[in-house]
Amino acid sequence: MEAEGLCSICGRPAKLHTCHLCGRLVCSQCMDHRKGMCIKCAGGKEISSSGSKDTGVFK
Ligand SMILES: [Zn+2]
Ligand SMILES: [Zn+2]
């Protein structure tokens, strides 16, 4: 669903998308469309599809 409003992250008026994780409305620039979640939930930065680093294990 898209709606016009203020982005919850950057505060700019734009078409908003709903983060599937936290449910907040964010603009397309603050949305990680691949993951379907906002950049906050996705990690805060836009990471160009690397995913090759080992994750999930804390030593
Ligand atoms: Zn935004
Ligand atoms: Zn989120």
C-alpha cells in the first residue's frame, strides 16, 4: 500500500511504504525494497547487496 505523508525517518513528504518489521511509514529512499523493511530495521545504512560476510555467529 502506498500513501502520501511524512516519512518517519527523514521527515520528508513523499509516497510512503510500510515497513513490514516495525510498521512505520517511510519514503522510498528510507525503504529497503529488497528486504521489505525500513533502513532502520535493515541496518541503518544502505548496503549494496553484499551478504557474503559471515553473520549470525558471535564468538
Ligand atoms: Zn525517508
Ligand atoms: Zn522498520
